[in-house]
Amino acid sequence: MTAIKKITKQDYRLGRKIQRIRKEKDLTQEKLAEKVGVSTTWIGYIETGYRKPNLKLVYKIARALDVKVKDIFPF
């Protein structure tokens, strides 16, 4: 039996912030995933809050989106 992961408010907000910036930069999930070096599925999981990126991945995402790391965090 598979456990269902509880999505926290912070995970959800972080994912939506990444998604909003990505869309503002006119990038697809596929293009962002390619730039960051992860799968498109992984980007989708991050954007929906099902997965948390580690700090190294947050840094890569920020560079790919051409923003500062602090701009990604909605806190």
C-alpha cells in the first residue's frame, strides 16, 4: 500500500512561486527541467508541492529562471 504524502502550505506556496516565475519567463516545464538537469515530472511534482527541492536544486532553478534564490521563496 502506498502512503499518501501530505502537502504542506509551504511546499505548495514554494511550488506555485516557481511555477509563476517560470511562466513569466515564458518557459515550459520541459525547458526548465532541461536547464536544471531533472525530469519534467520532477518539475511538475515541485510545482504542485508533492516534492521539495533541496537547496542545490533551488539554486539551479533560480539560475535557470534568472532570479535570486530569495526571489523563489514566498516566506
